[in-house]
Amino acid sequence: MFKKQAIVLLISAVTALGGCNRVYYAQDVDDDDLVEVSYDAVDELLTHLRHPLPRGSLVVVNSLVNVDDMSQSFSFGRIVSDQIASAFHRSGYRVMGMELPTEIFVKNDTGILQLSDETKAGLAEVGAQALLVGTFAPGKRNAYVSLRVVDIDSGYFVATTDYSIAMGPDAKNLLKAKPVEEEPKVEEEPMPMVDESMDDFDLFE
């Protein structure tokens, strides 16, 4: 009887420990190397270009935005777009960032999405040949990213890639909305009062 109870307790203890380990590992997600992932994504884009984009061309890189709210970029969207810009530059392209309107694409009369006139005008003014746009969607265990290279003249996608990164502690922190800190106001010291009744003679006496 005693042996039976001991065996049952031992099995229960092992099962409990196994359950704890599963919970621990399910929550313990390591970060991917975000820089390496961004550079690999640009290599993927350049490898599968469907329209020539000669080295030396100007590529405008727009900050990645939240797929559920195009006005949100977070630290994640800004740093990934900066890394992508660096990767394009190292590949021999001229790169610049621009503050583009929230609605980069608009529907034409037939319902097809195309670059808005405002966006086209801004890109034409700087002589850009291509535009890099992207979105991200944070999930529970992964963040999903979609990148698109857009030909300025036609407005068509000429290269696309999609990938995911693990939602480790760094990724989670980058995907948090951070409050904008206002600069502290500097209180000006009051000007010294001057007795206007004093004349020059009194000042030098």
C-alpha cells in the first residue's frame, strides 16, 4: 500500500513539474536579431525586383505603420524603416526619408488603389524612382511585417516580401506606445525694477 501511494505521488510530482516547464517555455520567447532580419528582407526585395531599379536610383523610405491604424508607427516602425534605409544605401542606392501623407494610396474611379496625386507630386519633386512602404501587425508570439517597393511612374508594386519576428522582450518594448515628453518650461526671472524718478546725477553720486 505504501509503495502504491509513493508511486502515485511521484507520478503526480513529475506531471506537475512537466506542466510548469511547458508554461515557462511558452512564455520565454527570445528576440530575433532585428538588424539581420531587416537586411535579409532588403536582399529579398532586390533579388525579386520585377522592374529594373539601377544602382544609384533614389529610394524614398516611409516609416512602417500599424496595419490597424495607419497613423501609428511606434519605435518598431521607425527603427525598422531606418534599418531598411541603411540596407538600401549599402546596396548602392541613394536613400531619403519623407513625411508622406497618411493616405499614400487612394482609390481611382474603378476602385483600384493608386498613389495619391499629393504623394506623386512630392516624390517627383525630389526625383525619386521608387518608394518603400510597409506595415506591421503585432501578434501574441510574433510581429508580422509586409514590405512593398513601389514604382513611382506606374504606381505598381515591383517587389514584395513578408516575414515575422519573435515577440521577445525587445520587440514588445518597441511596439509599445510611448508618451511624448514635453520640454520643461523655463521660468523667466523677473526684470529688476528701475526707479524712473532717479536722474543721471543720482546714479553717479
